[in-house]
Amino acid sequence: ILNVEQSPQSLHVQEGDSTNFTCSFPSSNFYALHWYRWETAKSPEALFVMTLNGDEKKKGRISATLNTKEGYSYLYIKGSQPEDSATYLCASNSNSGYALNFGKGTSLLVTP
Amino acid sequence: GAGVSQSPRYKVTKRGQDVALRCDPISGHVSLYWYRQALGQGPEFLTYFNYEAQQDKSGLPNDRFSAERPEGSISTLTIQRTEQRDSAMYRCASSILLGGLNTGELFFGEGSRLTVL
């Protein structure tokens, strides 16, 4: 099982600020990198799945990049809104087993 | 079904009792995962199945934990002789078959909250 690390653990920003967080993972035998958004009292929901080095995905104000050679992914939120408040989970799997291994998440709070 | 369904939603049991948690995946999803989630933490992998075959059980913490999916659809996670440290949210997720060109996003159920007294 891969060891996935996320930073920071928590983040508090003002409405309108742009922010980003990091996910790092072992790059050997890399298969795919997933980002999930998890609101309190709900289940995690998929944001992005990326597989290729240099991949960039975008959904509205949220985007993500992937560097498989150095083993990291960034998630960016432009112009944060209070509804963006959630925990953002990163997960990775290898081509030797496919089981997704999750990081502990970055908890984002956006205040008006 | 329309989504991943888990039951029971809440289970309170006494230490030493056995519990069985059920997961009914999205129709047509052949990959099924079990995760355990402690308060304030990300999901911790336990085990997963493709169809009825258990592909990886390396995340099961000890031999009191077992899982089965006999017909490739509904899965049961069983914890024998429960201990207080087993208290957590147990989440099931399903996806299309992972592997090859399919990276398959996971669809999570609402979880079963287990409390061992």
C-alpha cells in the first residue's frame, strides 16, 4: 500500500482568496491519482482522476495538476467561497494492486 | 440501486460480540472496497473485491476481520469478538472494474457507524 501524504492538515481562508494544497505519493509503479471532496456528514465525492504526468484537470474554480516523476499533485481553488468548505482527500494507487490508498485530507474553511 | 447502500447505519454493540456490516454496491459496479474511517481522518483501506474474488486484504487489521462477496454483488464485512478500538465509521465504495484503461472513480456509501461499548 502506497503512503499518501497531504498538506496542510487544515486551512482557513477568507472568501475570495485563492488557495492550494499538496498531495505527495511514491512515484514508483504509479497508476492513478484521485481527488475527492468530502463535506461533513456526507460521503466523499470524486473531483478528478489523473493518470499522466503533466495532467491538468479543471472543474469550475477548482483545478489540479499532476507530477508523477516527483510524486506530487496540487489542488487549486480560485476565489474561494464558503461552499468550498470541506475536506479534500487525495488517493493514489499503483499498477501492482489497484487498491486506492487515501491521505488524511486537508480541511478547508472559507469564511465570509 | 441508485447509490451504494450500507446497513445498518448505526450499530452499538458490547465488547466481545460479533457484528456484520452489509454493503450493496451500485448495480453493474464490479469493484467493491471497504474502508474504515476514524473521526477526523481520511479513509483507511481494509480490503477490496473484483466480482466475487477478494483481490487484496492487506488492510484488514487482524484475523477478527473478514469480508466476503459470494455472488459478486452484496458484500459483508464481519468483525468477530469486537473490541472498543474497532469503533469507527466503516465505509463501502464501488466502482467500475479498475485496471487497464479504467481508473474508475469510487462512489461511497453513507457508512455504518460502529460503536463498541
